[in-house]
Amino acid sequence: MSEKHNLPVIQAVIPLFDYVIALKFSDGANKYFDVSQLFTHRLLGASFKRLKTSKALFNSVKIDNSGIGISWTDGIELDCIDLYAHSKSFDIGCNDNSAAKPKTTRAKKALTPT
């Protein structure tokens, strides 16, 4: 946890498609954030539009300052507080290996009639 913000810090950031980034936080939360919503932002739009014109720039995203934010190579930044508050959660289904466990030990019924 970040002492400054008392929020989980960012442990991983992955650029996905259509200007969406995936984020993993220290509390185990997996979230995604659509950066394209900032392209038309009244105050931030001009800076973030540069990401739209360069996929290489968008893909250069990295974690800053021990996880309290992310940035791109030309100085565009987002704070951990904003990302945590405005991103959407998703479950990757791998946290407890439940995807590998069978739901039941009973044999399945045949799909064809007997």
C-alpha cells in the first residue's frame, strides 16, 4: 500500500487494444482503464491525443514512482488514485486455480440418448 494515498499501488500495467490498459494492484485487484476517454477531456485532451496518433507511444506505458502512477515516454502521466477510482474491475479467473478444479466428481451424462 502507498502510505501517501493509503491505496493499493500499481504492480503491473499492460497496454491492450483500442487504448485500453490493464492494471494489477497490490490488493489483488485487476482493473482496466480506457485511456481514449481522456482524448476529449477539456483540460487533459491535448496531451492524451498524442497517444491516439502514435500506437508506439501508447505501448510505451510504464509504472512510475514505486507504483503510485503510470506514464508514457513523452511525459503524459496518470495518478494511481485516479486510475484505481475510475477503472473497472475484471476477474482473470486464475487467483485460486478454480478454473483447473472440476465442479463435481460425478460422471457427466452422455450427450447422446441411449
